[in-house]
Amino acid sequence: MQNIWMIVLSVILAAICAYLLGSINSAIIVSKLFAKKDIRDFGSGNAGLTNVLRTFGKGPAAIVLIGDFMKGVLSVVIGNLLFRYVGGVEGFMLGGYIAAIFAVLGHVFPLFYGFKGGKGILVTAGVMVVLDPLVLCVILGTFIIVVLISKIVSLGSVAAAIVYPFATLGIGLLMKRNTPFIDAVLALLISILVIYMHRANIKRLLTHTEPKLGQKKEN
């Protein structure tokens, strides 16, 4: 019974730590440091890499890329450590996925910035580096191919999000992992959240008004 309560405690701690870490928005911090302005007041209004790149250029965007990516990495590492040393179980994937979900939630709905954040793509990439590099290769390949063909970053992001749970399940089964279906369901939750945050982009894609690479979105 004591072990169960320690596992519950590790879940709660992993969720809280990952959410708070995810709530630290690199795009907002960088835009205020470099331009004394809030990135959410420009372009698409999204506090993410693409909007920073279009608005402030490559330098600030590179910092955002590293910051958001590392949030995902650190969140999963913390989740894994909490499950191992607080929960007392080798729940590597489960602890990591719980932390991953809350890191993306924190990025999308940040506590520190009025619950208005980014779309979670870079954070998701960061968590996948730790959780499953093979899945990341599939997702990254999907993203690159779609963007190269369409020149539309949001389309590549949505395509990658759609592929994510299927890649997680397929690779999990091929590698004979212990919980491939549970991992796929947790990956699906992240995918749904990412796709939901791209709903405005999807509407523009359907009306052929989504800007391509090199184009600035009109305010």
C-alpha cells in the first residue's frame, strides 16, 4: 500500500514539475529581452518559434528553439527520476509520458502568461528525444518531407502530430516493448493537444490562406 501511495506521489510531482517547467515560455521571454515587446502581439499571435522567426529573425528564433526543446527534455528526465526514486518503480516510459503531457500542457496553457502560449511542437520534439528517438526520427522525417513539398510549416506540424501515435504503436510492437498500447494512447493525447492548437492554421489551410515559408502573416 505504501508503494502505491509513493507512485501516486511521483505522478503528482512529475505532473506539477513538468507543467511549471512547460509554463516558462521561451518565445515570450526572448521577445521581451530582445525587443521589449510581447511576441503574442505580432503576426499570428502565437508564442512559438515560427512567429518569432518571422517577426524578430534567426537569432532570437534559435534561442527559442533551444529553450523550448530543452523544456521537453528536462521534463521527461525529471519524470523518469521521480518515478524511479520516489515511486520506487522502473516506470521509465510511463513516468516520462506523464511528464511529457504536462510539459506540453504547460507550454500551450502557461500559468505564468495568462494561459496563452505556443503550440507545443518543439516541446514534443524534446520529450521524444528522451522517450523514443526512433519515433522522433519518423516524426521528424514526416515533418521535413511535408514542409519541403508544401513550404508550409504548420502543415508539417499537423502531419507529424497525426503520425506520432501510430509511429509510437508500430515501433513499440516491433521492438516488443512492455506497454506499446498505453504509450500510443499517451502519445495520442499529446497529438490531440498539438492539433487542437493548430485549429486556426487548419482553417487557413482549408481556405489556402496559410502563409508559406518566407511569407509574413498579415496582422
